Amino acid sequence: MQRFFHDELRQLRDDLILMGERSLDMTRLAMQALETGDDKLALQVRGMDDGVDELEKQVDREIMRYLTLFGPMGSDVRLLLAARDIGHDLERIADEASVIAKRILVISQRGPLKSLLHVPNEGRLAIEVLRLALDGFIEGDLAKAKLVLE
């Protein structure tokens, strides 16, 4: 039973990684759409949000199933609770990318705004931090996790 539980935890981890990659892709595409004023790209980002929302629901269902079916204890419970928080945070990142894309559709109607010139740089920094956080999670690298906090 223990081995089966850990196999399923690997699936949960894989789902979180997929969520992270999709959230990262959405953020990258939203920043690209902002820089280029590409409405089609912004619409693509908006369309990706539902997929991340569904993944979060799937992760939540998996966590509840593991908690009720396997009755984990100690570090396994902490891992499941952390996974739930990670899933929620990744879903929020995807939501924010979708909100940016929605605003791009409005902004592009007015033409480029010079006051937004700092946003792509901030977006690149956010993408770097998210990539570092995902890599730290995937690799189990504590040093990378500490860099994210810095």
C-alpha cells in the first residue's frame, strides 16, 4: 500500500509541474502579447486559463482522495497540504496572466501606452522567479528555493 501511495504522489507532483509549466507559458505569452500588442496571443492566453483551473480541481480531488483513502501521517500530510497551496498559487498565476491578457485587448484598441514600458521588464523578472521556483520544486533543490525568496 505504501508503494502505491508514493506512486500516486508522483502523479500529483507531475500534475503540479504541468500546472506550473502552463502558468509559466501563459505568463510568457501575456508579456509577449503586451509587448507586441498581439490580440490573438492575448486571446490564446485567455483560452488557456480554463485548463489550469481544471488542473487545480484535479489536484484538489487527488489530495482529498489520498487523505481519505491512505490516511497519511507526518511528512506525507505536510506534502499534501503544501501541494494544495502550490496548486492554488499556480492557478492564481494563471488567473493573473489571463487578467493581463484581458487588459491587453482593451489597451490594444487605444494604441501602445508609454506608461506601460516598465511592465515587460517586471514580467520578465516574474517569469525568471517562477522558472527558478519550478526548477527548485522539480529538482528538490533547496538552494534554488532560497534564491526565489531573495
